[in-house]
Amino acid sequence: MSMEQVILLQGGIGDFLQCIPFAKANSHAVKYACVTHLKGAKEFFETIGIELEILSIFKTEEEKIRLVNALPKRDQYLNCPRTQYFLVNPFKPEKPLFNNGKPVVGIHINGSAYAIKTQKKMGVALKSIPAKVIKEIVSASYNVVVFGLKDEIEPIGLMQSDTLKLITNENPAISVAYVEQCNAVIASDSGIKTMSSMLKIPTMVWLGDYQDLPRDQMFIDPYVRDGVMSIFRYRDVNAQFDEGIRQSKDFLRTVL
């Protein structure tokens, strides 16, 4: 009996965003299996209309390896092809957050819990950046929308207003749908920055200054070359915080 080909989706939301164009175009032609650390992965794929034959969630690298090795041997697994940009936004538009005519700046300060745990083991700069970035970026000149999980955002103590909104939906597909409303994005190395880059929204990323070839080749360098993404690199985010804010404000003055 010949082996059936199954498209394998691995990683987190940034990986899945780059896979969506292929998956949407071939949603009924092939089968999909997913091994991920993404909270809300089930809701994410249901929302965009991709049916998964297998969905396995891991919390550690060891668990990830075990789950991949446990995939049924009767099938042949192929990594999902990626796309750098969306030709059409695959997410249903959400109701506009603001009606005052000002530009909108999106901010995301956290990486995934899995990524941060892995970085701590490696001893490299973490993806999460200080919450005070938000208060430094807030301005009367534009609206701000802050993205993050509820347990990440609540401790910061931000109050929503006519010019500041919080997006903390547990369904990642709904959260990333709001990125389309942004005129610019400032973010950690996270799925939000991938979403904004794929929509060609000017994006500044606070990026840990260490070698990571898969990260750079898939999620950073192509967008920097195209002028969509700007980078602030840090080894010690607290020591370099003032420089990061200066570069971020310069970036916003340029793109808004």
C-alpha cells in the first residue's frame, strides 16, 4: 500500500501565518497534521477553515520530538510550503477599534512562553521586551493597540480609552485579524510582527542580537531587504532601552 502524503505544520503562529496561503489554496486537496506550542491552535485553524487530521500540543523541545516521532508511520509527512506575503488577507476583518481619524500603532511585547523558556535554556536575550515600551510609545498623535494574552497584559495595568485598546482574545486568529487596522507596528520577535510584515505594514522589531539562522532567513532578512521591517538589536534590553525607544520613535516619525 502506497504512503499517503500529509502536510506537516510545525512551530508557532508565525510559522502558520506563512503557511496559510498554501493551506487555504489546498484546504481540501491534501491532509494536514499539526505539532505546535501555540495556545489556541485548534480555534486558530478552525477559524481559517483548515481541517487538521492530527493536532498535537507540546510545551518542551523534548515533548515536541516525541510527538513528531509518534506521528503515524503509514503516512509521508511534507513540511508546508511558505509564502512571504499575503496577496489577500485571509482573516475576516474585525470592527474598527478607533473612529478619530488618527493613525494606529500596534504594540506587542511578548514572545511565546515556549520560545522564552527555550531562550532561557540557551542563555540568549529573551524575546519579551519591557512593558514600559508601551508607556514610552503612547502619544497624543496616534492611537495605540496593544496585543497580548490576558495574563500578559493585565499585570501592566493599562486602562482602555478612546485612543488605547487592548487585544487579548484567546483565539489567535481573531487577535491577528486586528493587525490590519495598524499603520505601523512595534513588536518583539513574535507572530504579530510576522502578520504585519506579511501585510506590508511598516514594522519595527526589537530583536535579540544572537545568531539564529532559521529565524533570520524566514522571518527577518527578507522583510528587512524589502524595506518593510526595521530592526533594533539588543544584547541587554534594559541597558539599551533608551536607544531602543529613540529608534522606535524615529521609526514612527518616518512611517506615519
